[in-house]
Amino acid sequence: MRFDDRLATALGQPADVPAARQVVWRQLVDLLSQGDDEASELRDLAFERLRQWRGEVPIIGRQSAAMLLLGDQPVPTDLIEFFAEDATVVFAPLLAGVELPGKVWRKLIPRLSPVARALLRHRRDLPNGALRALEAFGPADLVIEGPAAPELPPEPEAAHEEHYAAPDIRELRARIDAFRERQLHAELTEQTEFSFETGADGVIRWCDAAARGAIVGLSIADAAPGQAHGVDGQAAGAFRRRAPFRDARLTVARAGPAGGAWCISGVPSFDAATGRFTGYRGTARRPRVGERAEDVGLLGSALSGDSLRQLAHEVRTPLNAIAGFAEMIERQMLGPAPRAYRDRATAILEETQRLQDVLDDLNEAAQLDGGVPPLAAEEVDCAMLLARVTSALGPLATDKKVTIALAIAPHCASVMIDPGAIERMATRLVSAAIGLARPGERIAVELAPGDGAKPETLLAVERPALVTGQDEASLFEACDIAGEEEGAPPLLGLGFTLRMVRGVARSAGGDLAIAPDRFRVRLPAVAVQHAPRPAEHAACSPGAGPLA
């Protein structure tokens, strides 16, 4: 019999700094979720550490840890009870999706808070045992805490008391209809400004917006990662310093009057008697015409080109180490390794290569944004390049069951451009079209000489049906496209890919145009035209695999 000492190992790890304690906190949650409810000294000690370090873990981290518990494996009740002690925004997703037997619910519900039980009452899939347990706590949960109002002595009846006349039923119905009309008008009218207050933890607890349900519960303590909804780093940094902020960015996810972008300003509030920090008070408004709520950086992000280039460099260093160790396992350089480990190492190598491609795109975009001069331009044969790119993307097209219709016209002139930049540009544009295409769809990839006065070479890639009909502005701003979960969209979004393609084309004196049915890249060609090459005819002819 083996003794499982993973919990003891995690508890014994050094946790002298907050970052280390956050890592151990997540490890303990993961280990406790794999155990059972049997009481043990180590399990009790682990929960004691979790409660002790909970305040050092950001709300977003605690919320993601709770959501990761939802799955096929049963969740221990003591872990559910632990998360139910946290803020509502942390445990609400867990209680909304966790599935437990009726007898387990009967034991767990009495140990939950009234707020948690109130959330459970909104579920329609609970077993009968859980519903009966909630009904037993109905009167207790609806009691308002606090001292009871003192009983007032009865007033003496007047000698000539005037009886209250009940209003007419038609008057009551008219009032109800007027109230509903005002509520409907308030919901349909877009909110333009509101005031808010937060607690000491940064969570918005009050606001005077009509659609306050979408705003109350948001936190200004932590910046939203990437394109997620929430506040930007300006508000989060000011919260950590207990400093005022002005015109920070806030995005609200829920569709409705309160959804979208906001500019928020706030000042910290302190208790007058003790000086203790009590939260923030502030206002929010819609961005004015010509003003964006978010900071405009590289390709519409909040990062400048230098910052993004530095970020790519910082990520590339550990990524190379991970790829190196995975390759050593795959090739069994340190000794024999089981087949399962080698397969896992192969998968890690494939994922690290995808991330390396993303970092290359970020570095390329950062150079274009910062005005860094490109590498020495060389004469590039676009026909040979496009044939090589489509051949390399053949396995992707085969997996997606997409047909690449490659057509290369004769007498296509070469272009003067950085070879690495144009190959990356063509690869990203064609792979984006393949990734967004549906099974059975045909993507035309065409190369032809320009028809203008200046010598040009035109590359055209057919737009997939998923993005047909969208205008140029929406395509360049697209991060997530409705329905793209059916395919394999670009990791950084179609908008990022199109902006990078346009930047590379403009750096060589060309441009990207969005036609109703195609993406057209125009590149200036060299004056001397070359005769058609055998490879061009081979690329145009039907062949095995995805090329047709």
C-alpha cells in the first residue's frame, strides 16, 4: 500500500513571500478537491492554511480556483463549505453548477450562509432532499438581523374617526401600468452615468444605476486579464496605493443598459474616527465622442510596442526551457521513458511551438508599431513562397476538412521585402482563413499580377463564410467571432492577424484591402518579371490532400 504524502509535501513547501503562498494555496485547493471528506490532521491543517492565506490571493484567482472544481469528479463538501465562506462573486459560480446527492445537500445546506442558501433557491435542478432542507431554513433566512422595533402604545381612538376609503380598482391598475411603463423605459434607455461605492475589498456594493445588477459585485482591486471584463491597471494600481484615480477603464459584460465601456473616477474613503480605509466612492460615465475608455496601445491593446516586445522576451525564456526538457523526454536522452510520458512530451512540444509562433507575431507587430526598420529586403518569388506555405498548411486543412484552391497566374513578378516577414504574413492570413472555415468549405488562394500602372503582385485569400458580410471596421476589431468555436481561429484573434498583415504590407509599400469576398494584399513588384516556373504549374494542378 502506498502512502499519499502529497498534502504533507505541499504543506511543507517554503512560503515566505506572498507569491509563494499564493502558489501553495492553489496547490492545496487542488489536492483537497481530489480527496474525500474524512477528517484528518493534515486536512484540517490544510484548511487552516487556506483560511489564513485567503486574503493574499486575488479575487480573480479565488474565483477561478472555485470554478475549476466544476467537472466530472465529485467535490468534497468541506471544500464547498470553505468557498461558501468567501465573497459572493467567488462562490456563486460554484454553487450554481456543483452537483451533489440529496443526502449530501442535506448535510451541507445547514452549514452554509443565508446568502449561499439564497443562491441555491434559484436553481431548478436540485434533488428533493436539498429542496426540503432549503424550505426548513426559509423562515430563518428571511429574518432581518438587528434589534426589534419598540412597541408603541396604542393611540386613543378619536371620537369621530374618519374611515380610510380604499382606492378604486381601476386606479390601482392605472398606477401599476404606469409603474411598469416607467420600468420598461428605464431598461430600454442606455445608462450614461452613475455613482458607486465599494467596500474595503474593492467590490462595488452600491450604485445608483437602473441596471445595477450588472455592476454590483464587480471589483476594482484587480485588473482584468487580457480582454476580460473589469477594470484596467490604473484603477487597480490606485486601489493598492489607496490613491484617487481619474478616467480609468471599466467594461461591463452583461448586455443591457449598463453593458459596454465606462470611464470611472474615484477617491478613497476613510473612517473619520479611526482613520481605517473603508473603500472608494466614485462616478462613472460613458466615453465621450472621440474618446476611448481603454488605453490605446499596440494594435488597440493597452501595451506599447516596447512593453509587448519585453513581454515576449520574458515569456520566451522559460518557454525554451520547457521545450528543451520536453524534447529530452521525447528522445529519451536521460534514459528510457514510458510511452505515455513521451506522448505527453510530444504534445507539450506542439503547444510550445504554437506559443512560439504567437510570440513571433507579437514581436513582429511590436516592431511595426514602434517604427523599427525591417531587415534587409530581398527579392522574394511569391509563387514559390505561396506554394510552400499552402503545402505546409495542408495537414491543418485536412484536419478541418477544408479544401485549399490554389491558383497562381503566370508572369507574377517578385517583390522586394524581408523574406521572414512575408512568409509569416502569408502563413497567418491563409491559416486564419482555414481556421475559421467550416468543414467542407473551399478557400481560394490566388496570386496574380496587378492591373494598375505600377508593377504590383496581388495576393487574395477568400473570406470564410463565417465572416462574410462583416464590414472592415468590425473585422479589424474582432477578437471573438460568433460561431468561431466550431473551428480553430487565430490564437490572437482575426483582428490582430489582419492588423499584422496590413502592417507588414505597408512596411513594404503595399497595403491590405478588405473586399466583400476576399482579403487582398497588394505588394509592389520589382520591374523585372520572371517566366512561369514549373512549381507554379504544379501548385495550380489538383493533387492529393487539401490542394485542389
